[in-house]
Amino acid sequence: MFKIGVLVSGGGTNLQAIIDSINNGIIKDAKIETVVSNKEDAFALQRAKNNNIETKVLKIKDFENKQLYENALIEHLKSKELDLIILAGFMVILSENFVNNFENKIINIHPSLIPAFSGAGYYGIKVHESVLARGCKITGATVHFVTEEADCGPIIIQKEVFVNDNDTAETLQKRVMEEAEWIILPQAINLILNKQIKIVDNIVRRI
Ligand code: GRF
């Protein structure tokens, strides 16, 4: 059984896409062992509970400093002996020490075609506002491995979404989720689970 941990902060639609893919057999022989949130009111926690998945809330402000917070998070995740950790809308920047504890075992979903609109300051609705402000005709989503530098790890899958003339940041955000994020996240999990990819010189290659 391939053991997955999912880190969330918000609505959890990407978590739901993973749950649905496991339930309908698109992802086989996998189990979400834990869903961890840094916010106790994240709706993602309810989605986990609805599916009898164990949840844990770890809030940064309950710890003296960020390092102690990360230590608790590392300890919890290690105790689950996970094969893969998925950042699914987790709004905490993780340190190099955290990433080094789970080498090539953490992936993230980002709502743009990296390297466009990625890195510091590009999160949530801001990404889509920036895409519209620049007049881009195409955007999309990216699943990538997590390294110490935000949004810079090896790219696993990308999918494009066309921008409409009448899009608002909100309508674009919704379509990027529906047409890209919820599709490529399960696909990326399957590529890793089925050992179909490897990282060579920071580039993801099919095996
Ligand atoms: C998604 O747009 C994801 O790409 C980004 O954060 C958002 C999370 O949404 N990293 P949800 O909580 O999965 O609905």
C-alpha cells in the first residue's frame, strides 16, 4: 500500500480530487494516512473526516518558533512512514531542513505554468489576477517536486488552460482547478506510485 500524507490550509478541492481518484480506482493501492492543516477551520479537514481519514491540526502560533513547528510536523509525518507528501494548498513556506527530511518525496500543485507567475508572492487568487493583468492568453497548472526554493523543483506535469476575454480572476481560478489541477494531481501521483519517472539533473524524465 502506497502511503500518502496531504498538507492543506483551505478548501481542499485538490484533496477531494485525490480522495475521489482513490475511491474510483484511478489511483490504485494507495491510502491517505493523514491530512494535516495549519488552520483548524480549513474545510479540507471536513472533507477528510467525511472519508474517515485521520486529521491533525498543527498551528504555527502554538509553537515558540517556526523551527519547532516544523519539527513537530516532521515528527508526525515520519511516524506515518509515508511514501509521498502532497502540498495541496498548504500556505506555509517550508524550510530547507524540512525538505531535506523527505528528499524527492514532497510534491506541490501550483496554479500557473511554472516558471510564469510562480515564486515569492504568487499564491491563490494573486496568480490569476497577475495572469489577467499581463493579458496572457494561456495559463494552467503545474505539479512539481518540492525543493528548498519555492516553486523551483523539478516539474512533473503541466496542463494548459485558455484564458477567455471575459474571465475574472475568480472564473479563471475555477477553470484552472477544474480543467488542470484536479486532473494532473492524480496523474502525477500515479507516475510516482507506479515508478514511471526519475529525476536526472533536476529534470523529471519518464522511465
Ligand atoms: C490551489 O489553487 C492550488 O493550486 C494552490 O492552492 C489552491 C488550493 O485549493 N496551491 P484547494 O484547497 O485544493 O481547494
